[in-house]
Amino acid sequence: MVRGQPRLGLLRVGERAALEVWGDPIAHSRSPQLHAAAYRVLGLDWTFGRRRVTEAAFPDALASVDPHTRGLSLTMPLKGAGFAAATWHDDRARATGAVNTLLLTDDGPRGFNTDVGGIVRALREAGIPALDEARIVGAGATATSAVVAVAELGARRVEVVARRPEAVEPLRRLGESLGVTVRPVAFEVTGHAAVPVTIATLPGEATVPAAAADALARAGGVLMDVVYGHWPTQLSTAWTHAGHPALSGEGMLLHQALLQVRVYVTGDPGTALPEEDAVLAAMRRALVGG
């Protein structure tokens, strides 16, 4: 149990709380601007800082967190550690084994995965309310959230393009549990079937063979590249050259942050905020200006 933390529920205007984003590296995080904009609209005197925390240091950092801290946003490489630390998980966290949001309560840390909802909401905002199939590039931790997200949008067939086919096995098992057929595809493949959406989950510094990027882009559809700090990416450039739309990860970042605000304010990512349209608009302005 994390002692001294506020209990679950909406805090009243005038009450103070602290929130932080942790990760390694962390200087690039735009979470403080997004959250500060939200809490100004809500009239909450809450602070949101950033702290560099390594995976090895995470348990001690969590054990010694300031008693006024209401929640933590976790970025790489802490999502698995956050899952292990949580005493309760929402359905999306349970499915992915990843927690990017901890709500600290007297009953222990409650773990949520708002990345899944961020992908779902960003795709819907881009005019994609439903899917039959999708392609995911990369087989790391973010790919797990992408599989759950496209499953929620109705996809029943997913290709995962990865350098090592064996790396796709955990995603295949996850898909099986969701009623989704996940099939590994090598980067060397040059003829891809058309899909409505490709979600790229590679780190911003990752390189893709030029022939592979061009082959993927020729298959068309919308590209959602979860990267937002290294834009344009190699894949987004290939998509643009092929005449197809490419979305950065800013939409996912914006919407997963809104769901985090819901968690910190109401305790539930499914409960809308007071004045939520105004909150989202303020966060969007902060993202553009960030």
C-alpha cells in the first residue's frame, strides 16, 4: 500500500494535488503542458512535473513518493514496472500487461493503460470508426496496445511486420485471446495486401530498409506512426511520397492524456470530465504550442 495517498474520487476545486510523469529519457515529454492546460480549465490547483526514473530505480522511487502525489504517468521503460506495482488493473492494462497511468490511493496504486484508448480515439477522430483488418509495424510494447486497440475497432485480422518472426508470438497469443488472427510478416516482403490502416510502433530513432518502407507505403491506407518527437519519420515520408495520409503520434498522445486526466480527476477513464470539450480544446492548443 502507498500510504497517505488520496482516496479514489473527484477532488474539489481548491484542493491541491501533485502529479508527475516518469521515464528514461523524460526531457522530451509534453505531458506537463497537456495536463497543466486541462487542470486550468477545470479550476484545479494541481501541479504536473517530470522526473527521470530508470526501471531499476522505479520501486524505490514509488515507495518514497511524496504523500501529496495523486498519480503518475509512466513512459518507457516503466510500463511493465507500473503493471507489476499496481494492486488493481483496468481491462486494457490487464490485456496488455502494461500500465502508463497509476492512480495512487490509500488502497494501493491502481493501474490503467490509456495508450489503447488514445489509439482508438485518434483513429476515430481521423475518420476511421471501425476496421476489419490492420497492419502493425514493430513487435514491441506499444504493438501490444495497438493490437488491443484495433481489436476494439472490430479488426479480426492483423499483420505484424517485424524483424524477428518469433517476436510476434506474444502478440499472436494476445490476438487469440481477443478473437483476432495475428500473422507475422518479415520486413523483406515486398508485396503487401492493402489494408485501411497501418500503425507503426517503432521508436523514433529506428531505421527501416528503404525498400521495406516503400513496399509498406504502396499498400496504401492511413499510416498512424506513434512517434511524435522525431517527425517526419522514415515511414511517414514514404507514405507521403506514395500519396497516402500519414498521422503522427500527437493524436494518440493527446487522447491518451485526456483519458489520464479523467483517471486522476474521476478515477475512471470512461467517465467524461466536466467541460470536457473545453478541456480537450485547451490540451490541443497546448500540444500545438508545445
